Amino acid sequence: MTDMLETLTTRLLEAARRAGAEAADALALDQSATGIDIRAGKLEQAERSEAVEVGLRVLMGGRQACVSVSDLSDTSFAMAAERAVAMAREAPEDPYAGLADPSQLARGWDLAALQLADDTAEPSPFDLEADARQAEAAALSRTGIVQVEASASYSRRAVHLAGTNGFSGGYARTSRSVSAVAFTGEGLGMERDWAGESRIFQRDLPSAQGVGDLAAERALERVGARRPKTGAYPVLFDERIASSLIGHLLQAVNGASVARGAGWLRDRLGEQVLPKGLSVIEDPLRVRTSGSRPFDAEGLASRRREIVTDGVLNGWTLDLATARKLGMNSTASASRGPTSPPSPASSNVDLTQGSASRADLIAQMGTGLLVTSLIGSSINGTTGDYSRGASGFWVENGEITHPVNELTIAGNLRDMLMRITLANDARMHLSTRVPSLLVEGLTLAGS
């Protein structure tokens, strides 16, 4: 598979040279996916998709253009390259655009050590349907569950990147998953919740029955939800959604935002943005993890780095263009698809875990809110003002008393992240590992 993709990128680069490109890189993708959906005991949907797509980025001085093509003939490649060169000549000039210098390129990576792809046989549609039906049956076996939507899927994706600067490399990744959404009640009293699992290696996937059981348990816990009182309370973000808060921090330190002067942390480099003792670490070389990669989308070697150390912000997430614009070095964080140029993005992020369990934090918070679901968002990327719809459970005297919904939580991310207390329940197989976290003094708008 990767040999075929390497050949495609080589052919496309040759076409770009013949069309007059000064520099170019090509990205080839081979993707396949099978998905099965079960609803009300019946097969609702069975999908199979397969596609090979190639993208070309052409650079003419400080001008660049991207095209993609799915027709893999020589004629199609020649036309795509000519079109890309013509587009680049008319594109606005960007003095920061350009390929990596050969001295910056990754060399000699150990792809096997990363364990990104399962080499066992692809599951049949019948295997996936069996997963979905087991999840559905498990959820429906719980008294009070009236409907279940269950899904199972498998995907394989191979990628190869090559450039006129001499870089050439590729890798593949796989994923098998199962999920279920369980419903209880009826009419305005209907509640729902879900559970899901996904793994690179099929043998690592937890049982579909366990997924269905958990979806049902979560839905049944939602029965009788009502709006909480308006006021200022501590809020505990459950591990399922806690990563969204760190996601806002990662977005604010993204070089593309910083270069535009738009991030709410744009003036905080070298300053404290989290409590002392907490670090945010990116490690794209983590073994057997979905977000791992041996090199980024510009061919630079992936490496571990500390975005925040002991609460202090160390630097931005940068690709080559944003690094040049800011007078810095790339953090090997480029990401791209076949139709667009590279842009910075982080992968495999860890927030320092705490020493307390989630139950300990619930007991510690006294009276407040445990959030298990977030709905919509209103985040001001410049100021960090935060407002989101939420649902979860009300806590009185350190104990969960009843489910709540139809509420809004609000605050400012600068202040919120300086007031967090962490649990120890982050799931180790996830690409983004963030435990449940308690935030003091948020505003709740309820009844």
C-alpha cells in the first residue's frame, strides 16, 4: 500500500517539475472504512468507502496553491500540476511559505516501534454487525431502556508525503470501534446518554456488551433531570469532557492564532497559565496511540515537547510558516490534507494527573455541579470568555443527589485554568489524556 502511494507522489512531483513548479510537495492517501448502524433491532445502515486521493502543493517564490486529484492517470496528473502552477502564479505572495530545508527533515524513524496499525485481518461486515448487536442487546436488557442506537466500524488509512526537497515517507494507521446511545423515558421526559470505545488493535477493544451496559447505565442515571439554581458554584468536569478545557488552551497557543494576534494567551509566553505543578506535554511518539506519527506534514521529525511546564507557558504550536512569521523554530506540528497547505496542530497531549479520585473531588466540592455533557459553545478566542450549555448531576454536601440539565456555565478561561484541581482518572489509551478536573467559582445559569 505505501509503495503504491510513494509511486503516486513521485509521479505527481515529476508532473509539477514539468509544469514549471519551483518547489512542490505531494500527499497521497489510501483510505477505507466500513460502518454498521443498528437501530430498533434492525440494520439501519451499512457503509463501505474506499478512496485514493492525491494532493499537490506548488510553490512559486512566495506564492503557493493546492490542488487534489482522484483520477490517477498521467494525463490527470499533468493537468493538475499545470493548474496548480497557474494558480500559484496568481496567488497572493506569502514571504513565509516554503518547504523545509533538507537539513530539517526527519530521517531514520522507527515506524514499527510506534505500533500504529493492526496487521491482523480486517473484520467482516458480519463481525461489525455482531459488535453493534451485542452492544444494543446489553443496553436493552436494562429495565427502563426503550431504544438503542448502536454502531461499529473499522478503518484503515495510509499516507505518504514527498517533496522536491528530498523528503519521502509514509505510514498507516487502523481503528476499530463500537458505540451505543441508549434512550429512556418518553416525550419531554426522554433522556439519553452514550458510551463508546475505539482502539488501534482489534484485540485491545473492550467488549461490545460492556459498551452497551455503560450507555444504559448512564442514560438511566439521567432520569428525573431538572434545572439547578442559578449562582456561583464549583464545577467538576467529568473526564469524558474535561479535555475540552485543555483544548481551549491548545487552541489559544496555536501559532496560527498567535500570528494573527487573536489568541487569549498571545501575551502570556513565559508566564503562569496553570497552577504550579501542572504541565501540558505533547508526545507524538507515544506507542500504540491514535495520534502518534513519526513526522509531521512538512517532513520534520516528531518529538516530545512541554507546552506548559510547572504552570508556565513555554511556547507556541508552530508549523514552518507560522514559525518564520514569529521568528521562531517549527515545533514539528504541521498538519494538512490533500486540498490545503500545512497548518499547526497538536497531537497526543497529556495534562499532569492529580492524586485524588473523582469521588474525592466530589466530596471536596461540597455543593456544586458535576458536568458530564457540554452542549454548544460561545468562546471568545481573543478574551477567553467562556459560556457553554451543560448537563450533569447536582452535588450537595459532597454527594450526588440528582441529575440536572438545561443550564449554562460561564467564566473566563484565564481565571478558570488557574483554579483547577485534578483527579487521577485519565484513560491511558486516549490521544488526549486529561483527568476529571474541578474548577472553583463558575457562574451557573439555571432556574
